[in-house]
Amino acid sequence: MTPASFRTHRLAETDTGHYTELLSDNGSNDEVLVCAAHGGHVEPGTAEQALDLAARLPQASCWACLGYDRQGSPFELWHPPSSAFSPDDYPLLAEIADRGFETVVSFHGLGDDRVLVGGGIDAGTKRAVSDRLENVVTPPVEPVSTGPYAGVSSNNFVNWLARDGGGLQLEQSRTVRIDERDAVNSVLEGLLEAGVL
């Protein structure tokens, strides 16, 4: 197995902040990709969660974008919709865009105190993930296939990066992605090892 390399690419810079893309990948893995497209101060805790989950798995790549700004709003500056990410604009994403990963997991932040399990992955898998997460996090967990946070669009990167067009998108409250992320990652690690994901 080829060891993973870790690289970053500065996408944009302001006088008070920056937007950086990172990729941890061995150049051939097509099993698991863990993503956090709105990391840094945009949706705090998501990039750390993605890196932690990828590090736990024997074959996993990690792609993330991190936005920071000391004076403005990192969310306003560095939060494109998940359907707006293109390999043309993100050179490290371009390196893995055609790989066709067996499983893609994308971490996101949610302002509400709940967890939404979405993405283009099938409803049964969403329900299995929801059921397991309900046992380890404090906010309510709900599988979603419609609405603004469902993540089911084929233009959503979590879906087009997946071999079968169905990735798993987790929208999480701040409490979950900061204080309970270890519990969430343990559940996901177990589901991946069991072949549920």
C-alpha cells in the first residue's frame, strides 16, 4: 500500500484571511473518501472530524477546504454551495474527481441543534446511520431525502465523487461536530468496517 501524501493549495487570500484546499491521498485509493468542504472557521470542527475519520481507516483519502478571516465572516466569504464545487476551480479535488470512490462521507455544519443524515446514498443506509447515531449523540437525528439540507442533487460533490452516485452527507450541530465528533466517527468507522457504508 502506497503511503498517503498530505498537500495543501492556497485558493484565495484576503488582507485578513485565507481559503485553503487540502488533500491526503496515496494516488490510487478508491475505497473511502472523507470530505469537509466548509472547514476552518466556516463550519468549525468539520475538517478536524474528516481528518480524524480518515486517519482511523486503513484505506481512506481526505479532501477539505478551510476558510479563515479575522475581520469578515468566513461563512460569507468561503461557503459555496455543495453543488458549486468544480474540479476546474479546485486543483486538488481535480486529482481525485474521476476516481469513483466506493464510499464518500461529507461532514457539514448545521445551525440547528440536530443531525441530518442525507446525501444520494440509499434510504436504508441513511436509516441505519441515523439509528446508530441516535445512540451516541445528544441532539435528535433524522434521515432526510428532501429539503435544503438533504444533499441529494447529482451536482453535489458528495454524490458525483461516489462510484454509484450516492454519497453520505452529515449535517451536524456545533455540539456534535465539536464535542461529540469522536462518538460520531466511532459509529462511522464501525459501519464502514461492517460493510454497511
